[in-house]
Amino acid sequence: MNPYSRRQFLKTLGWGAGAAAVAPTTLASLLAQAGPVGAQVAGERVLVLVQLGGGNDGLDTVVPISGPNGSAYTAARGALARSGDRLLPLDADFALASELPGLRQWWEQGRLAVVHGVHHERDDLSHFSNFAVVWAGVSDPVSSTGWVGRTVDRLAPGSSDPTLLALSLDGAIPILAGAEVSGSSVTADRNRVFGVPGAPADPTVMASYRALSDPAAGDPPLDASARAAQTGALHVGETVGPYLPEGGDDSLASQLATVATLIAAGLPTRVYVVTHEGDFDVHANQGNRQPALLSTLDAAVTGFFDQLGGAAGRVVLATYSEFGRRAGFNGSGTDHGAANVWFVMGPAVQGGHHGAAPSLTDLDSHGNLRPTTSQQSVNATLVGSWLGVDPAGVFGGGVPLLGLL
Amino acid sequence: MAIAATHVNVAHLLRRAAFGGLPEEIEAGVQAGVEATVERLLDWSLSPPDTDHPPLPDPREQLADPGGSRELTLELHRWWVNRMLTSPAPALEKLTLFWHGHFATSLLKVRVHAAMVNQNQLFRRAGTGSFPELTKAVSRDPAMMYWLDLLQSRAGALNENWARELLELFTMGQNNGYTQADVTAAARAFTGYRLDPANGYAFVFVPRFHDGGTKTFLGVTGALTGDDVIDIVMARPETPRFVASRVWFRYASATPPAGVLDDLTAAFAARLDVTDLLRALFTHPGFYADAVRHGLVGQPTESFVRLIRGLDVPPDVWRPAVIGIGFLGQVLFAPPNVGGWGHNRTWLATSVAGARAILSRQLGVWAAAAVQGGHPLATHLAGLLGQPDLFLQTLFGRLGAVEVSAGTADALRGYLADSAGQAAPRRLAGAIHLAATAPEVVLQ
């Protein structure tokens, strides 16, 4: 199969532009088809991770509306505080931002888990070290592996195609790096370069290309990695390439639509990583930016499960961000913080509140929410309770699991 | 201790300090010696004026209509890539690219192309001399001020973004001798920095937004201003060491040997002069070690420029294709975040490798047509196909690889044997497709 002439290949298949049209379905009927929580899942389980880059503001996503926390929120957030029809109540104590009506439906069906107070113990407010920790899944940000990569290392022995066990739809992310096998990455398809559409690859060239990419004795490490990268690209291109959309739409919705297509096509991928196209680092102009970011998220993730249809029961989707944001309003937005709210959703998920909500009347010395739940606990639960890999091998022993699945 | 003027060493110097040397340039460097080649590279006076950029819209227009002009962004790519290809001082373009990644600022938030060009010109103008002066100029750069929210910050409503990244990414290194309290104190010192729309959005200091109170920053107490903060930072020993390590990271390899970093730090700390640092780097024996020569994967811009230059691709062909750099994962004027672009493993991800394979194939397709069009280099290469070893030596030499591994050579010889019955243009296309993805060419 020729990976470099996707347009011709797709024409041969009679592939139309974009994802297949999906019959409308209600969430209730989707969940009825998937079965109750804990029901036997037919087919391999898939985890979809949604990266919200920049530090999503948990307090402007899941809002405390009662008691001392509710009062402290209103006082701390000033003009930014949500009230009235900018809130969708979950229960007496918390509400979702009004831009998340789809997630609210999932909550009402009991399949949206809101995990409170998520963070790690590093105490700095830097995107880079926090991202490094989020990706590494351990406290040491200088780790050369990511937790998805280490999970892939452990899934690889039982897999006929280890290179495809984890796949990013938005380019390479360090979370994919494993010690033995790493996840692969693709970006939205763009095969017009030099103004010339892809020409069919010359079979004589491709045979030598494989020879060139084979490991060579005496290669210094980076040279060896460069060869391996070409081999990996060849394989991923041949397998995943035909399903990538034409036109280069990088949005979260488009990435998730491609994930749904790949799941339906029967790819052996167990972990997908997708990236929200927006910047959650709302130091400024949060009042305008956050609603748009959340609307996009809500539409994309709910649309994704709709598209999955009968396969939805095999999929758990979780959001993550490198940190939350500060309790106080800086006059235009909020600055880097600590503890955050993460979502985990899917037909198999035990919905409801997980983890203790941080106290807004007992902030740390920077004015940040104190963590109550470690990121490792969330990730270890996804790895252990959903993917069936022993979390001790990925995160070390003794990480408490949550009752999410 | 003189560095041996071998082809390997001179080719390495030209690839790292600039964008690679053509065979005649490497030969000239071998004849002149490494020190003389370094001095020529560091002769900034050879750089042509950089006011010949494409016409830019008025900032007010762009701020009013932030739809963004993709075509203008591509035109700016073409402008800068053209300088990398043709400037008699390519090391200055490489240094400008370094500062662009170091003080990383993105058009995607700044939205005003004129501001990004202005910043690019600042790096070229002020990036070769005093690092303290460069940093002060960057603190007043309109694109940077907008990018790190300095325009938002005022007494009583601090925005700490600029202060944090100044310490963490630009000068001292993360958590390397400062605390969160210092970040807050620095943020207070930098309040009052604004831009004046009535004066072409030039920097203006607005006292009523400034926190003129007493602050303590890195142990120094006073009514500190932004320039005071920078002076204090520049007096810290962490600063020259961190900046030297970043220069090593982009020019040499992931991690410097400790002794080498000590030497470079000492050379830089003497005057905090950037040219001093580069000279020390390019004349240090450690820079020419095997691990360093095999220590960097080419950034997409570097790879693109080396391929275009090596194959003598004409402007009417490479200009439309400059978007290839973005496909490889690097959009000039738009680094992914304030930490700049990725490094090494980033450029070996499957998505990048796939894009590189497509770009390489398309270069081959061009070359085949170029033979038929009478392009001198393409015709010359096609004519060498009957002598496989000479052909490979010439092709890889043009692509900047003086040494070729057995693994790569065997694969290419295998291709030439298998394709022996095919027409020359087609064989040339295949050879270029393969050679451009070989590790010897992918590594910088």
C-alpha cells in the first residue's frame, strides 16, 4: 500500500470528504446500546486523552455554588464569577459552566466523572515543568519517558503491531515516549508540497527506502533514531494515512472524528492522544476566551461519542491539563495555579464526584487551591482499571486508585 | 589549541554556525583554517540590510481584523529563508533564528506581522553584542510585551508572565537561584511598560501604572525598575552559565560536558558579549567531538535550507514550497510556546519523519524535471549515474554530508543497481528521495 499518494488511494476506495455521516442519536439510546456500567465490553478497550494546553481553569469549569466555597468563589473571582444562567447545576454544591450542556447530559446519565483537586506535588508555576510532570506521570520532570509510552512498553509483548498501540493525532507529544516502544504521531493530512500532488511512489525506491531505514551496525544513537523514525513513519503512513482527512483541519473535533473512524476501522490502537486547538492560558481576557474554549470542548467530545455509536462502550475519554489556575482574579483573567478539575467520561465510567474538592477558604501561600488527588491516581486508574495494565510498572507501587471504572 | 582543518570539521562548523557549506565553501575553509573560517562567520558587517521585507499592513488594521494573513506569513518565511540562503553572513541569520527560539514569541497571539518583523530585526541588530542590552531591548519589544502580557500588568494588578519567563527561560534557568517571591518582585518592577498607539505602537513608560514601591529582588532592596532587575540578573553567576548552556543546546548537542560548559561560561561571563561566546564555542575542541558532530537533528528550517541550497533549487520552485517547513513541524514566527521549538526527538517523531519523506520525494520529482529542463547541477548529477561511487559522493557532498555510513551507502548502491535499466531523470529522483531522508542528511 502506498502511503504517499493518499489522494489517489482514497479515490480508489471511493472515500468521500470528511467523516461518514452519523445517524442522530440521543445520549440515552447510545448508553442503552453500550450497556450498564460494569457490563462486559466486547472488543478491545480504548482510552482517549484530551490535552487542554495552557492550564485549564478548573474553577471556571466546575463552579462551587454553596457554602463557604461558594461565597469564597464569588468574592475571589469578582467580575469573572459566574452566576444565574451562566451555570448548569450538577447538584446543590457544584455547577458546570453553561458552555458545557453536553457534559451536563452525561452527568445526568451518571457517566461523567468530575475529579476534584487534581495535581502533583511539584510547587512551581511553570508550564514547562508542569507539562513535563503531566506527561511523565512521575514527579521527576526530567524523565525521558511518558506514562503512555511506558504503558505501551507493557502492552507491546502481547501486540502484533506495537508501533500503533498509542497514537497522537496532533503531532508528537512527550507523553508518548516509551523506553522500548513509543507511541506514534500523525498530523492532519497535507500532501501538497512544491505545488505538486503526491505522485505514486516508485517501487524500486520504496524497496531501497526500507533498506535505508533498517538498523545499521555502528550507527551512533541519534543516527539510529533517525533511521527508526523513517521506518515508523512508513508503517504508520501505510496504516493510518488512508483515514486522515484531506484539508488539514487541526481542530479537536476533527481529530476526534478521525479517532472514531480509526476505531471503527479496527486499528489495534489502545490509547489516542488528541489536543484541544485553543490556548487555555487565560492570564488575560478570560471572560471572552474561556467560554469559547469550553464550548469547543463540549461539542467535540459529545460529538465524538455520537459518532462512535455502537463502539462507544469500548471507549473512555479523559481530559488533562498541566495545572489549574489561581483562585483570585487578576483584573483580566487568572494566573498559573495548582489543583484542577479533570473529566473522565464514557459509558463504562462511574459518574459523579471523585476526589475531595479543595477548600477556597484555605488556599496555599500563592493563593492557589491545595491538591487533594494526585494525577498519578487518575492515570493509574485509567491504566489499571481500564486498560488492564498493572499500574505499578508504569507509576511505581502504592498509587491509590480511584473508583472511576 | 588549534582545531584541525579537516573536511569533516569544517563541514560540521558550517552546518552548525550557519546552514551548511557547499563543497567549494568547505574546501575554502580547509585551506583557510578553522580560526580564519570562524572569524569570517562572525563578521557581522557582511550582513545586508534587512529592511527589504514584504510590505506590512498597518498594526491598527491588523488589530481590528485579527483574521490573520496566511499568505503574508508565508511571504515572511520566503523573505527570511532567502536571507538564510543568500546572505554573505549566514551565521547572523542562524543567530537570529536562535534568538527567535530563545525569546520565543508567537505571531498567533501577537497577530501583528509588523511587530514580528520588528522583533526579528531587533535580534539581528542587537543579538551579536551585549546580552544585557539585548535583554533590556527585548523587555521593551512590542511583540514580546504583548506576548507575555506586560501590557496588562500594573501596580495592584500584577501580571507575572513576563517576569517569570525572564528568569526561567531567558536568563537564569528554571528555579535556578530565584524563588516565587523574586518573580513577584520582578513583576512589580516591570509595571508601567506600555505601547503608544499614537506613536506607531512604540514603547512608552507610563508612571501611573508603575509600582514605584520598595521591592527586594534576589537580595537587592530598593525602588527597583525593570532595567534594575535585568542588571541584577546579569550580575548573577547563573546567568552566563544558563545562556551558554542554551547556546550549546541549539548549536552543539543536548548536554555539554561539564568542563566545556565551564570554559564557555568563563568566556561569556567576561563581558556578557554574544560574539565572545560564539567564538569560544566554535574554537573549542569539545565542539568537534564525535558525540557533538552526531548530536543534533536538523530543525526543519535548517534541513529545508540545506536541501534547497545543496540542490540549487531555483526560487520559483522553493518559494511556493516554503510551507514545507511548517509541515515538518516548525512555523517561523510562531513557535508552539514561550519555550521555543522542540529538540532532537521532536524532529524524529513519526509525523515529522512522514512529512520529511514526502518533501524528499517531491525534491526528487523536481530534480527529474530539472534534468529535462537543462538545470546545470541536475544535469551534472544525472551524468554521474554511470559511476555510482562518484555520484553518491557528489550528491551527499552537495547535501552537506562529508562522511557517509556503510549502511546508507549500501542502501543507495542497492538502489542504483536495481534501477540500472531506468531513465536517468527517474533514477536521479529516486536517489534524491532516498538521500534526503538518510541520517547523514537529517542530522545537522
